[in-house]
Amino acid sequence: MKTPEIADVALQALERQTNIKGKWKTAPDKRLDGAVDLYFDRNKPQRFLVEIKKEIRNHHLPKLLEQARRYEHLIVIAENIFPKIKEQLQRNNIAYLETNGNVFLRENKNYFIWIDHHKPAYTGQSA
């Protein structure tokens, strides 16, 4: 899958499972892949800045940690995130969303969503 397709598939999976609608936006900062408005309720979206990867690996963590320090609301969208990487992201309160619908999102005391029971969604294509 290409980067925009990964985001589209992941946002559709999120909406199917949670009724949270996501609307893609252009990144306000060119160092990021985009932004997404998540509608937890109909009238008040929460904007997240987005980093998209096909897979998240250990060597991606330093950059993601830096981005999480720089940007208050960051979400990583990926086709696949390995379990140990998910643990690291959770420990650092970095939101993530996979194309299979697995999601971790803890936004202050307002929202906490954690779905992690779907098997990886491999497309058979290499990164």
C-alpha cells in the first residue's frame, strides 16, 4: 500500500469499529505526512498530526519519540506495528492506528481507546 492508501484504510477501519470518523488534512508542518481530524463527537474534532509508515520498526522509534516531544497530538498510522513496538509507543503515550483496526489513543483524560485483537493486515507487498 502507498502512504495515502494506508491512512485511508486505517481511518475506515477506525470508523467501522468505533464510529469515530476521521477527516484527512494537509500537514501544517512539511516534516509530517499529514493531519487528521478525529470526530469523537459530531461537533468538536480533535486534530492529530500524522506520521505514516508501512511498518514500524525499532529504528523508527527515535524519530517518533522526537516528534512526540515536538508535536502535542501525534498519531502514527501504519499497515503493521510489531507488538514490542506497540508497547514502546504506549509507554510513551504515542497514539497509533493500524490498517487492520488496532488502535491505541489516550488523549488526556478525555479519550482512551485501545483495540488490539486484530491480526496483522499484510498485503504481500514489500516495503
